[in-house]
Amino acid sequence: MSQTMSQKLARDSLGNAGTFEGGVYVTKNGVAELFIQTAAEIQAELKELEQERYINALFKLLAMQAKMEITDGKGMAPEVVLGKLRAARN
């Protein structure tokens, strides 16, 4: 959760790390100038970004593998795949 506060209020309030819980927009004349986060929030964002990159890399590998299988004649017709899926449900 983020909140908005003036620079003066930020100086007065954010000086104590024990009371800061993260996500603050610091404004000047009503315009956001700065966003302050805790280290834990940044680490969580970086971990999520790393997981997204890992998932994207896996999708790319799967797509490459699928293309290789099709090129090698190991692909299946859509009707065959649907038949196998229906059989697996029963």
C-alpha cells in the first residue's frame, strides 16, 4: 500500500526506520517527485521479476522443443491430441 505526503511531512515522519512501513510518494506542489520503498519491498519485487524471467525462459525452451519435434515429424494432429485428452479424462 502506498500513501502520498509532502516533503516536509516525509522529512518529519520518515526519519525513524522503525515507523516506516513502505510505499510512500513524496510530492512537491502536489506532484509526485519521489517514491520510497523498504528494502524488503524492493527484494520482493526483484524476486518476482526473476521468477517472471525464469517462466518466460521456460516457455521459450518449450516452444523451441515443440518446433524441433514438429520438424522431426513427431507432431500430432489436433484430432489425435483431443482424443488423448478426452481419453485421459475418463
